[in-house]
Amino acid sequence: MAFVAWRPLGWLIFFGVCGSVFEVAAADNNAGSGRAYVSNEDGQSVSVLDLASNTSIATVEVGKRPRGLKLSPDGSRLFVAVSGLPKCPPSVPDEVCAKRERDLKADGIAIVDTVEHKLIKVLAAGSDPEQFAMSADGKRLYVANEDVGLMSVVDVDVGKVLAKVKVGLEPEGVGVSPDGRWVLVTNESDNSVSVIDTKTLEVKQHVTVGKRPRDMAFSPDGSVAYVSGELDASLYRMAVPAGEPVQRVLQLREAAKPMAVVLDDARKRLYLSTGRGGTVAVVDTKQAPKTYRLIKEIEVGARPWGIALTVDGRFLYTANGPSNDVTVVDTTALSVVKRIPVGKTPWGVVIGPAPPR
């Protein structure tokens, strides 16, 4: 999160681009039929990229401050978190931020028809939705309501909030375990991860991790989650759902501000965007859990935030906020192959199949 009018007690500083997810979804880059969707936070839009040509083919207006986004399993619907809470940089005094106008009617999850490139409707999803996760069947959304410390559970078919679960301060990243049994929520201001039972919708526990945790990635069996820590440049490993053992497995350079986390288990790698660090960190996990090794940091652009990996693992896409573009990284050569102009202040990116016709 960040740059918002409301800031809880204990807020000290913010680094990074306003606006992740940072979510990996299925895509067949070799078939040349895949799509990438990029949320443009200050452009109130989503850019649609064709993976075969690596060009922007459409722009869809979705509402205020689009950030987190997910695709339905068949790629026919795109879900985008939109928010009427205005930006407010740390340089602006709290009393000034509090006076900035807020549009409560703008909050929700926008649904886009990916065939027609049209906004269909906006679902109620609690206040200031930023990131969210989707159940495997696409019927339920778990939404972080950052300004109020809650996670809203949304029924997509019914179009309403089923429950609100109290988590930690400033919830940010949200992820569902591969078996659908657990939801993890990173809480920025109290340096913790909330573990929620998807059957009872109760918090099992809060696990302390690095400073200002942003995102997480699950191991394929769901027994482990990797959590980025922005303010202490850390990567943590925690057991799911127990939490313990929890350990710092990697320390990046001080200037790196880890944001999104993506796991490529086939290649035994983790990828982390580093925000103000301007890079993607590539981490070797072959000797995990004993050893995690930084292979390289790839310079990708200004403040990379959301990242997504093609299903074959050959290419990684990064959303670079201030430079208004997306970088394409060849994961074999570990080098940049292209930068694609998109909308204003790209925040998140998700990759998936071309929509059915």
C-alpha cells in the first residue's frame, strides 16, 4: 500500500511504488496466444499486452487507483481492485492527508470482460481494497482492506461480502495455499503474517516476519511460504499453517526494497522485485532449506513492483511505476529483452491465456 490519506499510528516511512500483485497465472508464451494485464494506478486503467508480439493491444478504463488484479481460471474475466482513497506521500503532514477527499463509492473489485475489453461491473469488497487472492474455482475473493485492518471475503456469483476477518495493521499481500485450505495476509505495520482458515474464516495465528512484509509465494505443496520484507531487505521462510519454524533465509543489500515474490519451482528459483532498488533479485533455492543464494540482480527500471512469470518460466514481466512501462526479462540469459510502454504508473501485472472466443 502506501501514499494514502489514512495512516495508522506507527507509520514511519514508505518506500516503493504506490500500487501489486504480483501474481503468477498460467500462460503459454510459446503458443503466442497469452495475455498480460497491467494495472495503471494513476491512469485509472488496465493495459492489455499480447505476449506473442510484446505489444499493448488495448486499454480498459476500470476506475480509481487500480492495483491488485487476478484472472478467472479460463481467462475470460479480469478482476481489478479499485479504491477511492487518495494518494498521500509521506512528505505530506497527517493533518493535510486527513482533509483530502475520499470517494467511498469508488472502492471495490472491478470485473472486466477480456474478450470485449469492457468493464462489466464493480463488486463491493470493503474499503480501500489493494491486493486480493482468488479461490481455485474463481468463486471467492479474499481482499485486503488496508485502511481498516480487515480481510473481506467476497462471493463473486452473489456479488457481496460474506464475511470480514480482523487481521493485522495495514494488510497488503494476500495469497491462498495451493490446496485452498489457508489464506495468508501480510500486515505491513506490525511486521506479521495472518494465517486464516478458509473453512472457518478464523485467524489461526499471527506470525512475525521481516519489517514491512509485502508479498508471499507458496511452495507447490503449500507447506512453506516465502515472505518479502521491504524495510529490512529480507526474505523470510515460514511453515504453513504452523508458522514455526520461521527464519530469515536471505539478506539483500540495504538499498533493495523487496516487494513481489514469485517462485519458479521447476528451475528452483525465487524472483523478488526490489522497488526503489530498481531490480529483480534472482535467488537460487536448489539447496533449500539449508541455503538460499542470490544469483543476480537484474536492472529492470524505476521502482519495479508487480511481477509475473510465464507458465514455461522463460520470461518474467515487471511493472515499473515511475517509468510507465513493463520490462520483459529472459530468465535463461537473465537479461532484459524489451520494455513496453503502458499507462500511467503501472502497479501490478498478471499473465494468463488469451480469452476464449
